Amino acid sequence: MTDPLGEPLLGPVDVAVVGAGPAGAAAALGVLRAWPDARVVLLDRAGFPRDKTCGDGIAPHVGDVLERLGVPELYDDHEPVHVLRLGFLGGTDAVGRMRRPARVVPREVFDARLVEAAVGRGARLVRHRVRRVGPVPGGVDVDGVLQCRVLVGADGAHSVVRTAAGLAPHRRDRTAIALRGYAPVSPGREHEQVIAFTDDAGWPAYAWSFPVGDGTANVGYGELLPAVGPGPSKARMLERVDELLPGSADGGTRWAAHHLPLSSGRGRQPDGRILLAGDALGLVNPLTGEGIHAAVRSGALAGLAAARAARRGTPDVAGATYRRALRAAMGTHLLHMDVVTRLAVDPRTVAAGLDVAGRDPRVFDAFVDMGLADGGLTPHVLTGLVRRAGADGLAKALLAAVRGRRAA
């Protein structure tokens, strides 16, 4: 599915995208949706299909974005999962039927199909590991072999493009580590996604089990990295899976770990011709670790902004255009998740929230939208938080979040 990058391409392409995961492929699709004749190059160090460490859960909201990009029903052949179980160690589970089902699609399948859709629309996929990005007259240079008018960086947690854009690396105290494997699905969990939170080291920390639909489940555990010192070992994370979801890791294979740059609600897209999407911008949900919806949504917005700016002959405004679009689409969600994260410093607040969600379907639905997509704090959730944290505590968290965004 890839072709090698040999001699420099003649003249600059319109948009180059570094990283062909969900954010990058969605960016390419966004460009071609807005500008079908655009010259788009997707660069990735791997060939496709390829595995990627992830929970594999695809919220229904992802399908909404893909439908707007013109690629509906991309993974409808995978079994829908209607039930979500949110638990707290030693506490009460919040179990509910989601208004729309999620699906569990291994990234080896999901990413390859997205890339295939982008190539089918006209993007050129090139296997190349990007090491250096910098400005040149009239565009952006990639490793001295490719120039483009606008560049989209979707190259993950350790983004080369992020550094080129002048942003600092993701903060360690806002980075989680997660371990994922595939194991025979535990009896009773064949038709539900399970997330089990724990309130000890590495908070927020949780284990998960998501049924793939073929008799296996994507199983894993994630926690926040410590401010200093090494993170948890593979053996320790496997122990945590078994403690939180007994038996779910038995017979597991393909264990692999990855970093998750958690959103602080203050990631700022810079001006100029370099745009950042997904993990490169740090958009992973800080409470649930969900990153696919944020990747696809931000990638699509970046692609649309890049296409419009380049097509109009004003590529220098691409960054500002994208920043405004990102704030309009996801700003409220990011702000509200920052508030929730500040309140959730005390795990008992989350436990209380899950207890309320288990009793009130409206709160449960709001938790699903906030945790898996780009929902915000609803009146019902706010009422529950006020009861738990008090109006003063909620106001302080909101004020701190707003001040943090303004300072960014």
C-alpha cells in the first residue's frame, strides 16, 4: 500500500501529513473533501496494515465524523457493543445501555481502512520516517526530500512535528502509560465494554476489557506516570489487570505498552503552516484515555483548514484558521474535562459520580459523551458534582481551568 520516497517530488505538494494513523488519515480525507484536486502526501514510517497499541474502542461519534468526510460504514462489519460498565474498586458499578453502540475494531484493521479510504480519494501514501521539519521559502521542508505548502503533524505522542512547531514536549505529569494485550474474553463480558477504576498509585488509573467479537477481548491497564523515576513495569501492570478484572488477562498475547499525552485543556495550536492533530497536540481524554475520537475529529478539522488556506493562496493563516475551528468544535469539551480532572484529584469524587451515573441514565449518557467523545458537563452532571464537591469546589475548579487556558 506504500511507495518509496526516492527523488524529491517536483515542486511543492499542497499538503503533507506526517503520520497515517487515525488523525493523519482523517486529515488527508479532510483536505480532499474540501479540495478534491489537492496534491496530498501521507508519510508514515510503517507499512499498512500494521498493529498499534490501543484499546480499540470506537465510539459512535467517530462514525459521525467519518460520515461527514464521505466514508460512512467503514467498520460496520464489526459487532456492535451496547453495554458499558464503569466500576470502581470496592464500589458500585454504573452499568448502562449506550444510546448508540460502540464497536471494538483492532487498529490493524481500522487504521488500514482509513488509509485505504484516503488513498482511494487521491492521497499518495509514502513509507518514510520523518526526522527533520523546517521552514523554507514558500512552504515547509521535510527531510530535504519533500516540500509542502501546509504540513499536518499527526505523528503521535513523541511528535517530531510538534518540536518543529516550537512546542515543548508533552509534560511527564500529564502523560500516562498503558499496556494492552488480547486474551480470550471472560465469561459474562462478551457483550459489554468494561472499565474498572482504582484509587491507588498512578491515579487516574484503570483496567479495561473490550470484546472484539471473535471470542477475544482487548485487555489492558493504564496509569499516570510518576513525576520522577521509572513508570510501572510490565509485570506490575499485568498484576493490576488481574486485580481489577480477575481472569481477564489469562491466556493473553501481544502485550505492548504506549504513552498517552493527556489533554490539559490548554494545548495551543500555533500560527503558521504547521498544524498538529491527535496525540501530537495532546488531546487524549485525561480521565478515560480515549484518543481515537479526538484524533479523527482534530485530524479532519486540520485537513479542512489546511485545504482552505492552501487553496486560497494564504497558507500562512492555516494555523490560526485551524485553531479557531478546533476551539469551536472541542473547546467546551476540553475546558469541561479540565474541570472534571481537577475535581477528580480526589478519587472519591469519581466514585460518587459513578454512583450517581448508575442511578440516573441522563448522567450516565453524559459520562459516555464526555469520556468517549466531546461532550460537556450537563445540568444533571453539574447538580451531582455540586452535591459531591460543593458549589464552591466546582467554582474553584472551573476558575482554575479558565485561568490555565488563558495563560497557555
